[in-house]
Amino acid sequence: MKKVQAIIIGGGSAGLSAAVTLKKNGIEDILVIEKDEEPGGILEQCIHNGFGLHTFKEQLSGPAYAERFIRMAEEQNVRILLNTMVTKLTADRVVEYVNPEEGTVQVQADAVILAVGCYERPRGGINITGTRPAGIYTAGQAQRYLNIDGYMVGKRVFILGSGDIGLIMARRMTLEGAKVVGVAELMPYSNGLPRNMKQCLEDFNIPLYLSHTVTEVFGKDRLEKIEMMEVDENRNPIPGTEQDIDVDTLLLSVGLIPENHLADQAGIKMDPSTKGPFVDDRYMTSVEGIFACGNGLHVHDLVDYVTLQAAKAAEGAVSYLQNGKPQGEPLRIQNGNQVSYCVPSQFYPQDPAEKVTVYFRVRTPLDKGTLVIRSGDKIIRSVKKRKLVPSVMEEALLLKKDMEGLTEPITIEIAEE
Amino acid sequence: MVKELVCVNCPLGCRLTVEVENDQVISVSGNSCPRGEEYAKSECIRPARILTTTVRIEGAIHRVLPVITEREIPLDMVMEAMDAVRGIHVKAPVKVGDVIAADLLGTGVNLVAARSMDRV
């Protein structure tokens, strides 16, 4: 069997950043495996601007952001296999892939970095009743058809879910001449970034229906209309609020889920709150030598954070390749009041990483609150916060001295006022 | 008069408080960078946005090339700009930053390629 020091699965924003970081740290024998015909991942279809203000101090479009990393990978002579699908991952780090040139190949890696991205929750995941006509797409699928393949998917459009891709597609379809009739959001607040509420909906007078959902679709060959209903505080449709809307296209922007079948296959322990793997303060999963980062770990709202996190995971892999596993037994970093998830979710009190940024999200919008980081009764740090919303990822910083010698798990929580 | 705005420059989405008197911006607060102040001023006078879309491309890996305006153009000209851009066809190869349409609709802003595409 062929052997390689490190394999990175996925050549998108996370995979490219991880690859460049490995090379810069002297890990030469690496392989990036990408299923698409070119590297760059989902950024290639995100043609809107707003990427890179943290990483490059510039406002770039998605493809321009990707191109910078593709160039860096080229300069570092990163080997990227395109049109190549990973079909198997084992706990002892054997990666099986398939492509048209080589057929099925197995490679043994000393370290594996999962940079596999996420997928969109499909219609089947939200149980809309009715027929099965053409014209129902996930927002990202429509985005790919329009921005990469150059096809419009419809003329009169309704969007279910106020996730960012849905909002961005509302604007994009409007610019291309479609009529976007409205956006329905199940929750009483928007799930998109505030800037997208402004520049994608308000700029084009597209109505947003909060606490509403699509309950049925109609049409034989092509979608003809949808039924929208208002929902109560338990998210159940309220009888009598049915409203029919004539549209030929329904876009679903109802959630992103880390792609996790390879992690499952390798027996990696999964975190039910992120639906991605549990990782420690070096981004190593529960299986030794397998690391995870990017949207395949938890869904981010900024690519800049994906880039940073993937570099951290690559540094974790470098440390593992050079020094092996951290010393001692790990302790949990766990969700406290109002916190829906924390990543990373483990640390090593006898051998902590230098500096760990814990990413978390709040459960419901809060005007103000105090972020409290504690271990048992000991308060490590507390920071006042304003305007906390579930759609915006928050950070909690842990320094080496904060973690060193702790005997109880760390809890990240919001003290409400 | 005090206006509350959300800055659209980057995903931080800073919430800006703008004090306006007689169509003049007196003060801007809540921004975390100078772009926020510029945004607040233009938003209160004539809102402007970066436009991103695609143009047809021949001889490349894909049928369309993503394009972007180098700077903001007035929001009220965005639909007209889309009509102007719709007719543009380009041929590969294209390099990121290549000018696809100079001085779009007399705005003084160039429309440029958002990525490179080789000839295939």
C-alpha cells in the first residue's frame, strides 16, 4: 500500500488552508483529495462579496478568495487529486479513493485531516407534504446551477428559511430577472446575518414572513403553488392561517449539516449538538491521528474563520506527527446556559495547547449577557456581550495558563441579565 | 434625526447609529472600522452597493465567469447595470482582475473578473 505523511480530504477553503499550513511547517509529503473538477470548494459558487476582511484585509468575492489559496497551494507544490472521491476511511487511517485515471486506490496516512464541508438539509428533512414536482431546490443547488453552470431555475420564486444562502439567492434571482415573492422563516427571528437581511431583502423590498412555514406544495410536473401557514410558539401551524402563493420555484434554505459519513465509518465519536465530530484543543477527533476542521466540523458563518480553524487543525496534525498525542487525560469543554454548542469540546489539563479559541453559538437572541468561562466554581474569565444572536458565531478565548492543571471540565455559559 | 443602520461591508454587520441634520451626517458610531463611517455617509445620501453577477464565457471550464464591480455603484442603478452586463460575452483565458466592462454606465467604476479561467 502507498504511504503518505498526511492526507487532507477536501480541497475547499478548509482543505487548502490546512495544506498550506502543513507545508509551511515542513510536512512535505501530503495529498489533498477533491471530488470536484477544480479546487476551491463551495467558494466558487459564492460569487457575492464580503469574504476575506479578516484574512486579507480586503473585501473579496468567493472565487477571488479561493484563488488566493489555490495560488498559495501551487507555490507550496501541494499535490491535489481532482475528480477524486474518498470512498472509505478506517480508524487506522487507510484512505480509499476512486478516480477515472487510477481506479480504486488505498493509501496509508500518518495523519488525516477531514475538511469535507457540509451539505444542505433537503426537502425530505423537513417533511413538506404534497406532490413531487420539478422546481424545488435547495438554495445552494440553485446557486450552483446559476453561478457555475449558467442556468436560471425559475421565474416566480418563494424561499423557505432565512439562512444566508437563501437570502443571497433571493437577491441573486432578483438581479437575474426573477420575481422573489417572499421568504418564510419558522423562527420568530431571522437566521441570516444582519447585513444580508439589509442588502438582500430590504434593498429589493422582498417581504420576510417570520413565524411562518411552507406546509404543502402543489403541481404535477412543475411546481404551481405553495401553501404557507403561520406557526405558534411551539412551531406548530395555526389552523385558519393557510395562504396559497403561486410560484414555479421553491428554494429551501433550512439548515446546513456537517458531512459526516466518513467520520462515522472510521468510528469517530460525533457531537449531537454540532452533528460533526468531537475534537480536542488540537482539533484531533476521538480517533488518534484523524483531525477535523471547517464546515465538516461545525457550520461557520465566515470563511475567514474556516481558514483560521483549518490552519489550527493543521498545526495540531504537525504537533501529532512530530510529538505524538498530548500528555494525560482530556477534560470536556461543555455547553452551559444559553450555549448550543462549543468547538473544540476537549482539552488536556496536563498538556494544554498554547491558545484555544472556542467557537460557540447562543440558543436564542439576547440583547445583552455576560460570557462566563468557568471550571467548576472557579471563574476563568467573564466578558460582557451585546446583541447575541444564534446566526452569529461567538468566540471564547482559553490561554494555556487558564487550562493548566484544571481538575474539572470547562463550562462556557451566558449569564443573562 | 438619528438613524439606525446595519453596515453591509462585511459579515460582522456592525449596527451603526447615525446622526443626520439637514441631509448632512453629523456623527457615526458603532462602526468597528473606517469603512463603516463611509457606508453610513453614503447610505444616508445615495445608497451604493458592490454588484456581483456572471457573464458568458467561451472556451473555459464553465459557461459563466463571475464578475464584480471594483467599487460600489449606486443601488438605484443596479438593475440597469444588470441589463448592460447581460449582453457581455468573453473568451477564455481571463485573469482575476481583468477589466470586463470599463466605466460601467458612466459610474467611473470598472466591472472586473472575480477569478481566473484558463482556456481549455
